[in-house]
Amino acid sequence: MTADLWQPVRLTIELASFTTLVLLIVGTPIAWWLARSKAWWKEAVATLVAMPLVLPPTVLGFYLLVVLGPDGPGGALASLWGARTLAFTFEGLVLGSVVYSMPFVVQPIRNAFQAIGDRPLEVAATLRASPRRAFWTVAVPLATPGFLTGAVLGFAHTVGEFGVVLMIGGNIPGKTKVLSVAIYDYVETSRWYEANILAGGMVVFAFAVVLSMMLIEKRVARAGA
Amino acid sequence: MSTPENTISVAFRGPLGRFRLDAAFTAPARGVTALFGPSGCGKTTVLRCIAGLQRLADGRCDVAGDVWQDGTSFLPPHRRPIGYVFQEASLFPHLSVRKNLLYGAPRRPDPAANGNAVGFDEVAELLGLAKLLDRSPSNLSGGERQRVAVGRALLSRPKLLLMDEPLSALDRLTKDEILPFLERLHDRLSMPILYVSHDMSEVERLADHLVLMQGGRVTASGPLAALQSDPALPLAGSRDAAVSFDATVERFDAVDGLLTLDAGGPRLLIPAAPAAPGARRRVRIAAGDVSLTLEPPRGTSILNILPAKIVSLSAVGHHEVIVVLAPEPTGPRLLARVTRRSAAALALAAGQPVHAQIKGVSLAME
């Protein structure tokens, strides 16, 4: 029974970790571009990134299913290694989670980059720092609170997703059966004890996340004063 | 003789707020050149254009023979050998003072570095930073921050130092604390400095060359003393008109505490701290402190009386006249402000020999 409970927990942590990592790698350049670009259409891109905030997860899940399925680009991608589809796989779940949690990572990083302003980067340029060096040695360290917030939110939000997982992942133990789905499953089959343990764990986890966020913000506010 | 190798020559044209920037000047590529003018006249924009932080399509920037911008090319700011000191110190808050100072320093010692380059220890000593090195910028006073910013710019081994009103965000006391450091820089380093300011007292203490700006245009450019004593320019007619020039210490009289200075001809006696012969001193003589007599005065308490010839007279307001004087036989031009009535009573006219009585001479550097 314990192993039974453990499996969705481990899978969820793996999924959230992978997703956060991918989001930091993909989201940082997007956030940088949104913060610095003067292109008139950048707010359209920002809106696209923010869409998962308001779309019902099932809508998102439906389109992801189409994209990842055998007839979509995901299926074409999967055929490269002989698979038929990306839906109902762990990789597909990571992809879906990346899209779903994108706004929670991009927005805080974008805000942090914007808060730096032009001046520190101008100073770096007058000290012979190439744009690349200025980015790594000035912009990224100064935006650290934004990265922390983004990573924590991205991780937590991925842990808490349900609708998208159900649409594109299904309920395959060890592959796509994550925490939220497992709880649903236990309730469906009247295994309240297990549901209780997992649900209680989630409450504790959520409390820890929100508390750590607040502590980060407080520390940053003090450092800035 | 001015050749491209020893001049800084720039021209920028483009929109600037409510008016157009159309500024061009040539300045020597040594000493301190001040860009002086009222707030919003475009002097900061000119400096940013020289640094490459701002790009006007219609621009040319030629520094000591290197073209940084012309019709076809534009060197990005990080490829320009400049140091830039902003109005606010703008230190990196996440780095210690030491790491701020070293941010732009070449990572490998440059074997081609000549004697002009300053080392870390020298900069720390020159700017009084030795005790601050391990502090965080947030624990520094405004004056300390600005000194770190200057040191950081110097350690990037610039060929041209750009300073954008580095003292304007500081209070009077802190200003007086930093000015001596800047004067020492001027003495110790041969690198040219472009210094933006709207405070004439800073300009008088630091500048060798002056570029006057107004409404996006350069109205005059030339050696500081020449522009100060040009009656056609607003400086000579202003309330605190003065001339400033460099003089060399000849000797110090310990009994009376008097310094004898050689001002390129005339000798000036000034009560001041002891100084070694040969030391350079920046002297300022206000127009209001100079009076004129036709005969050599006798029995006067005034120490400095120079024979001079009147170069020109021009009315200032309704009841005063500003007189430009050339000391005889030679020496830097002086200004005297006299009342219209005195000018009429003495029948002052151009070419006339007079005696200039200098009541007060102030030294910018002690």
C-alpha cells in the first residue's frame, strides 16, 4: 500500500522538477524578450503566454491532445523513435505542463527583468561587458528573486494540475498517474484513507510553498530597502 | 596644431525632447573639457551619444584618431574604450565594492599597458577607497558611492573618461569632499575627461577647455579662460563672472604665510598653505574683486596690483561695465566689474593702460 501511495508522489515530483527546469530554460529568454523588446506585437505574445491562466484546463488539454496525438506534430515527433503518439506518455505530460505553467514562471521573471531598468545594463556596457556578459553577470543576479518566485510557482502549479493531465495523460500508474489524479481515483473507488493521506500532504505542501514565497518576498523587500 | 590624433571631434543631429539637437565641437584629447549649459540643453545626450548608449543616425564621433561613429559605422558601447560616471553612482548592488571596482578591469594584465594605466592599488589610494573594499554598496554614503563609481570607470582602462554631472546628486559638503579627488585625477592622469555640468564653480575648478551649450546647440567652444573673458558670451556678464587659470608655485614665505605664484608673467601673492615650488595651483579671480586705477596706487593694503591694458568694455545691465584686461607685458586676461559712473569718471577706453587691483584671489586647490 505504501508503495502504491509513493508512486504517484514520486512521479509528481519528477514531472514538476522536469517541467520547472524546462520552463526556466525556455521561459527566461521569453521573459527577457518581453521585458526588453520594443516590438509593438510583444503584448500579443505576452497574452498568448498568459492564456492558460484563464482557459479551462480541459480546453488546453483538448488542444494538447490534438497536437500530441498520432495525427499531430507530437505524433510525428514520436514516430522518430518508433512511438505512435506523445499523448499518454510522461514526455507528453512534461510538454503539456510546460505550456500550462508557463505564465507562472515567465511573469515573475519578466517583472524582475523590468524592475532592473536600463541603467545597470548601460553601466555594464560602459565597462566593456558584452550584452551576453551583462546578461549573466548583472541581469540574472539582479533578477534572482524573480527566478526563485517563478521556479516555486511553476513547480507548485505543475504539482497541482489535474484537468490537463487527465486529458493528455490519462491514468497510467508509474507513467502518468500523478498525485491529483491518484486522489481522484482513490475517491472514485472509495479508498478514503489513501485519499486523505495524499490530500493532507498536498495541503501541507501548499502551505509550505506559499509561506516560502512570502518569506522570499520579505527578504527581497528588506534587501532593497 | 590640432590633428585628428590629439582631438576629440563630435557632431550629433537629431530630435531631442521638444527641440532638436544639433551639436558639434572639437576639443583637445587631453585635460578636462567641460560641457556646460542649463538643464535640458542636451549636454547629457551628447555624452550618451559619445558613449554609444544613444544612437542618433546623423552622428559622427571621432576620438583621438579613432572613428566610433560616422555615416556608415557605429561601434557598440562595450567596444568603446570609455569610462562613464553617471549622475547617480549606479553601483551593482549585488557586488562588493572590490568586485564593483574590478568589474570592468581587464582580466589579464595588459603587457602593452603604458605608464598611463592606473592599477588597483593606485586607484584605491587616489580615491580613498582602501577601507571600503569589502563593504556592500548599500552601506556606503553618497560621496563614497560616487568615488567607487569613478574608480570603477578608471580601472576599465579608458582612453576617454565621460562624467555626467557626477556631483549634482550630492549635497554641498559631499561635493567639497569629492572635488579634491577629481582635481587629483586631473593632475595624475593624462587621459582626457569630458565633464558635463551646470555648475560653474565645478567647471572653474576642473576644466581646461569649455564647450557652452544652449537649446541643443553649441554656442561656443574654447579654452576656459578665453571663454570666461569673452564679453560676447553670457559668462562674462553674469553675476559671478570670473577668470580661472593655472599658476605655478614659485616660493612660499613661511613668515607671512604667503604663496608666490607665477601666472605666466605676472606674480600673484596669496595667503595659503605651504606648497613646494613647481606645484600647480588653479587660481580664480572674480570680476567683482578687481578694481581699476589710472595711477599706480600707493599706500594700499592690496597685495596684487598688475599693470594692464584695457582690451574691451561692455555694459552689463544698466549701471555696470565689464572690463576685459590684458596684463602688461603678458599674462592671462582678467575681468573687472566697475560701475558705469566710475568708467565715465576715469574715461576708460580700449587700449588704455590701467592698474588692476586684485582684492581677492581664491585657490581651487590646496
